Amino acid sequence: MAESINISRLRGPSTLLHYGLSVLAVSAATIVQQFGDKHFAVTPSYFCAVLLTAWLGGWGPALFAIALSNLALMYYFVPPTRTFVIDPPYITSLIVFSLAALFVTWLSGRERGTTRSLVYARNQLDLKIQEINKTNEALQAEIAERKRAEEALMRSEDYLAEAQKLTHTGSWAWDPRTEQALHCSEEMFHIYGLDPRSSLPSRENFRQQIHPEDRDWVKERFEESLRKKIDTSAEYRVLLLDGTVRHISASGHPVLNEDGELIQFVDTAVDVTERKQAEETLRESEANLAHMNRVSMVGELVASLSHEITQPIASARNNARAAQNFLDKQPLGFGEVREAIGCVVYDTDRAGEIIDRIRDHIKKAPPRKDHFDLNAAINEVIVFARSAIIANGVSVQTRLAEALFPVHGDRVQLQQVILNLLLNAVEAMGSSEARARELLISTEQDHKGALVAVRDSGPGINPECLERVFAAFYTTKFNGMGMGLSICRSIVEAHGGRLWAEANEPRGALFQFTLPNASGE
């Protein structure tokens, strides 16, 4: 392997130059020797040639220079000259020259190797310094980038903290294995009424702030989430030290590792107190409005109800006169008197019931849910609206399901829904051209509950407005409030049902709503 390498080196341009240097150096030494002292013993020029060749070319060219120097000495300076024949006395001198030249070459090689080692070491040191400088530059750049990232992170944390303050949202994370908190935002302490300077972000500290009425079931739901490793959410109350109650909407998310082990639990809490208060205010507003809508119908009901009240009063008056006549007869007819007085009582009770219904519709009474017959309630509404029905020339038909299951709800409120739908249909048909004005009220029964439908043959509703008619303050009437259908939908949804509108075929509008069975409550 070494020989092949040496041969390849000889073929290289630098190797040829080194051996050419040997020839040139020996030739120069011969010329110098020719013009100088031609005595064989003085050979400094050849030593210089060998030393120069050894220093610049290495061992191979140096040995070649020694060989060329011996040949030159034998030919030009060792008697007999101009021949390569050597007198025996000079052989020793040539050997001494060769050994001395070899020693000089060895010294030169050692010096050259040392120099090259030093140069190589210096080059390596320069490379190392360059690498260190590059590493330092990269490290400085990384430090600067990390500093910028930390500054950006700090800004993001500041923005997040401000955003949490604005949205009243807190967050925290903890390790279920060690029960140690990994993170807790300042807003989380604020929401629960704790001081971050004196309170630890522990599960127990937060749990103690939950309202006593909600604490147990919140704990059970939270423990279930940990046990099943599933997301959880809940809305509950927090009781502050000053007695203030806050409503919290909390969500939790378990974090699992690759082995499915629960390693972290992240929780967020949002203060929804203002939203709850707004919802309560809205419910109250929908109720001050439902009452106004109910009162606004009273004028339309008075004509029909006055007839209903007049009839039992007139009947009671007639029965009372009959009783007086029976008392004047001789002999006295106690049976007829008792029967007449009984009719008076019945008619009086009937008038009282009608008056009670009017009072319930007018007064701002709280919701009163009972089990009642929906078909009977619908028939009562038709009686209430008789005056409007007659005035608009509407023909009313009913198709009420037999054996309809009782429904559970506020009878007065649901009658208000039916009455509102009925009057809207009557007024819509009354404003249309001369066509058959037909109103059909039907009920159906299935396993889920009851379906009430009010169909009219009026002008109908624009398909684009079928959902819009339920929006608050939207109305097509000149003097309408735009709250009737909105209130009706709120009442139906509060009873667990649904109210919607469709086009009736071949013309008119169809309003339907569902109510769950009393057995489904």
C-alpha cells in the first residue's frame, strides 16, 4: 500500500518538482565547487544542496540529491577525474560524506516535520478558533433569538392576562399525579375571590369557594372526568367572602401521554354572572311584554265574554223568578223550588268561572302548571274569540283528537298562544278579498306528545319571512306591537315544545306547535 502511494506521488507534479529541485541543487553545487576550491575535502556546497533538497522536498529528493552529489564528486573531484573509477583511499571519504549528508537530511527531516507539525497545529488551532468564533456567534444569535422569544412570550402573556381580564376568563393546569399546580392565571384567583399573594392554587382552595349547594355535585362531575379521562363542563355558583354570588361556566380537559396516562388537567373558568343577570332580565321582560300582549287582547274578548256572562246571569234571573212563583203556589212545591234554586247556583258558578278566566288573563299572575285537557282549553279559546270570528265572517272548524293525553303546563299561557294564533288568522282572512274564510284547528297525538295546528285560508306569509315573523318587534300589522308571536314561541319553548310556521296548501298559513305529554314530565 505504501509503495503504491509512493509511486502515485512520483507521478504528481509536485513530486517531479521536488526531484527536479534535487538535480538543480546538485548542479548548482557542482558549478560552485568548480569555480571554488576543487579539493575533494571541501564539499559545503553539496551539503547545502542536500540540506535545501531535504528541507523543501523531503526524504526521497534528499536521498536522490545525495546520490547525485556522490556521482558528481566521483566524476569531477575524486582522482582520477572525468571517470567513475575511484581510488581506494577516497572511498572512505565518500562514505563519510554520504553518512554526514544522511545525518543532515535526518536532522532536516526532523526539523521539517516539527515545523510542519507546528504549522498543522497552528492551522488546526486557527480552525478551532474559527469554529469557536462561529459557535460563539451562533450562540450569541441563539441567545438573542431566545431573548426575543422570551420578550414575545412575556408580551403574549401580558396580552393574555389583559384578554382574560376583559373576558373574565381564568385558566389553570395541574398534575393529577402530584396534585401540584403547573399554572394558574391571576384572573382565575380573581374569579374565585382569592388573593394570589396569600392563596395557593390548589384544588381544595378553589373547591371551598364553590357555593355549598353546588359543591358536591361539581366534585362528583369533576372526579368522573378524571376517572374516565374525558372532557367536562359545568355551570355553578361561587360564594365570595362578602356574600356575593358569581355564576361560573367551567370546562376541563385531560391531557394524556402516549401510554394513555393522565399527566395533566387543564381547566378554564368564565364569569358569566352578567350573562345570567341579562338572561333573568330578558325573562322578566318577556313575561312585563307577555302580560301587555294579554291585556291588549282583552278589548277583543270583551264582546264575546259579555255575551257569555249575560247568558248565565239571565238564566239565573229566570230561575230565581221561577222559584218565587213556586213559593207563591198553594200547596207549596218544594221540589220545583229546590230545582230552580239549584239552577241559579249553577248559572252563578258558571258566570263566576268566566269572570275568573278574564281575571287570570288580565292579571300578572305567576306561571301555574297543572295537568289539563288541551282540547277543552282550545274550545274555551274559540268561545273567547267568537266576537272576532263573527265580525270577520270566518268559519271555524275543529278536528280534535279523541282520548288526547293530558298536557302539563300553564293553562292560561297556552290558551294565550292559541288565542294569539287564532286572532292573527282571523284578522289575516278578514283583510283579504272575497274568498272562503276558513279556519281549522286540529290536535294530534303521538308517543312524544301533542301537536296543535292552526290553518287559515288567508293571504299567507312570504316564504322568506316564515322565520322572521317570530322575531321581536317584527310585525305586518299597522298597529301591531311585533311581540305576539315572539312571546308565543317563548311560552311554547318554556313548556318544552316547539312553534313554527309553514305555508298552507292550497293557500293561507299554517302555525303548529308541540307539547310533551304529562307522562313525559
